[in-house]
Amino acid sequence: MGFRRLLRATRQDDWGFLKGAKSLWGDEVRLNLRLSSSKKWVRLSLVRGALWDSAQRRAPKTRQATRATADVDGLPLLTDPCCPTAEPLWCCEEGTTCCDGLQCCTVENCCPNNTCCPWPCDECIDNGTLSGGTITVNPDPACLQDIITFTASGVSDDGGEQRRNCVLETIAPVAPTYTWELTIPPGYPAPLPPLSGTGPAVSVVAKAPGTYSVTFKANADRDCPPPEITLDPAVKTLAFAAAITANPTSIPATTVWAGMPANISQSTISVPWNPPECEGTVEIVEIDPIEGYVPPDEGTLTPDGQNTWRYDAFTEPAAEHCPKLVRVWIAAMMGDVELSRVSILVKPVHTHWTQGASSNFANDYNYIVWKYAGVLATSGGAFTGGVTISTNGCVGCPFGCVYACTTLNPFTGTYSVAFGTTTFTGTENQAASIIGHELVHTTAADECPAYTWEFNNDAATGVFQCDTAYL
Ligand SMILES: [Zn+2]
């Protein structure tokens, strides 16, 4: 046992201060101390780890021994089996134990090898520290449905020192262990991922935009562990944008009628994804029957180059007598998240040819004649002398300005017809009915059979179902 270690094992407030070492031989160290209580000098000897007062032949009060043969300082005599029968006679005080027959130790200082340790037999001298550590986040940028992985690394343990059975031992550094806590965005759909766990890495599927963060805590799983450290949180924010646009935003329905210009029932959908690496999907998300008409299909979306799609309008069947305006909503989607939407108005073909900048009444006439060919054939007539579309709302007939007028050429025997624009600016059912009326006139019939034909065929022209005002 070393001299310095002995001093550390005693309470210096009762011992005064060290005067100096007197001599050292064998197992004994002699030294002079001045007691702070009496201011007297005493000579102490250390023999095999015990302190002895050379003047009084007793250990100082702070030492855990008292004399067996006398009541010293009011301390009771003890009948301790450690007490030897010959001088020096020392018994161990209450709260101490005898380790080797001569030395009295505190219980925690009596080591398993039956020696008395100046310190606790087992104690942590230096727990060491954990330091460093970073968190990496992949991938970057992250898109919806990506697996985001947070990985902690770089935490170092500088080891420690402990006393085991009174022997100092170095504690080797160990690889750190980790616990983590995950924070997910408020809009994350159920089922939620685990929000805490163990290990150096945590992965989460990015099912919602927003902020994902992970806090790692590192520990060293060894003797005399160092304090836990918390690494700076790693934060990953997923923000997406896609300003979807459509051009044009108003198109006619698709028809198999051969007179329709190519590509006229299409709209180009553009979606600049941000970040560009995170491309989502474009979907038809809603068919809004704003006038109560539900089309037979939604139309189709087809990829058409970088960030563009082509929307082909739904079909207007030839048998559909009451087509109406429909609003089609198309959205830029990132997973289940709708980033933006745009609407396209899909007009009936008749509306396309009779309203706005696309008006062309001759085309509408051809379309009606094609679409209602079945019922028009029942008129038994034909415009053998040609068809004229006036730029005026009505055309002059002998009995006034009317929708249309059919005229017989007495020289050729052919019938020509002139339509005013109001023939077409109403419903397609009205237009079909008026055309049939004029066709009846080409059979040399007067107004009575012509109107009768209209009444008899009001279901086939759709007037009955779709245009009661004309009826
Ligand atoms: Zn008539």
C-alpha cells in the first residue's frame, strides 16, 4: 500500500496536516502529523495497511478501530472475533469488519480476497464520455413513397477506469448503442410507423409531405457507463409542388364523326414537378356533371413527353340526344396527395360548332345530318338543289322570316334550302327537327305534313326529351 493512497483514505479534517515521512522499512511507514483538535504532534506508523499512533498506541478516531483493553474516547469495547489476544489489541468498530485479523475495514472496503482496501473495493473512477456523432439522411431529395433512412454514426467512447477488488482497471471503449424517437408529419395516414426504437438506423416510408425528424441518443453498454448523449436531431422536410395546367381548357367531346378536325378533342396537360426528381402521377379525379349530364366515360390520359400528358375527351355517342356541358377535373398527384388540379370543360359537339369562336354552322349542319341520319331518312326528302347557311338569324320566305326555307327550282325540279343561324343556335334536337321539316318540303308537301313529321318524330330527334321549349 502506498503512502499517498493511505492519506486519501482518511479524513483530513481530523488528521491535521502531514509533517513528513519519518522512515520506511519493511511493511511499516512512519510519519508525523499534527492533530487539528489538540494541536499536538503525534507519530503514526502504518503497518500492513493499518495506522498506529505511536504515542497512544491507538489509531486516530477516524480510523475504524479502537483499543480493546480500554474505553477510549467513550467508544465501547467490542467482542469481535477479529480481536487478537496479544498487543496490539484492536477490535473493529461497529459498521466495520475485520479482513485479515489485524485490519478493520468498512464493509465496502473489505474485498473478496480478504484484504482491506483504502477505497471501496469496487468503484467507478472515470466513466469516460461519449462524443461526436452525425446523422445522415437518405435519399436526398426524398419523394413520397420513398423510404427515408436516418443513420447515426461517428459516436466515440473514450473508455473509462474502475477499481475492481481494489485493483484499478482500464475500461476499454465499446461501440455505442442507440435509441431513437421519430416524429412524422401530422397528415401521416394510418397505420403509423413505430415512433421509437433501438439501433443506429431508422427507416420510414414517406407517405405524407411535411417534416420527418429523428432524435438519436447514444449510450455505451459497459461497466461504469458514460452519460448518455443526445445527437442533434436530423430533420427531413418533404415539400412538393406541381402547378398543373391544361391547354386548351375547353374542348368538344370526342366523336366518331369523320368531319371532326383531328386532335380537336384533346388538351395538353403540363405538370412541372418540384422537386423535379419527384415525379408523381396525373389522374382524372372528378367528373362534374354541371348540367346534370353524366358522360359514358371519363376520357383518357396518355403520357405525351416530359411532364406532359394528353387528355382525350370522353365520347359523345351518336345515340346521345341530350349531351350537356361537363367539367372534368385532372389532378397532379404525389402518392395519395393531390398537389393541384385543373378543370377542362367538355362541350357537346353541337355546342362546339354553334357557340363562341369555334362557331361553324355548316359543320354543325353536317354533324346533325350525320348524327340524326336515321330519323331524317324517314322524311323521304333530299336537298337536291343544295344547302345554304345564311349569316342571318332567319331567312325570308313568302310568309315571313323563318328558321329555314325550302325552294323548288321550276326549271331543274330540284329543291334547295336556306337555313338561318337560329336553326342551329338552339338545341341540336331543334336543328334536327327543322332539317327534317325542310326535307319533308322537298317531297312537295306543304306545312301540315312538315309539322306533322316533327311531332311524330319528336322522340327520335330528342325534342321531346331534351327541348320541350321548342316542342
Ligand atoms: Zn315549313
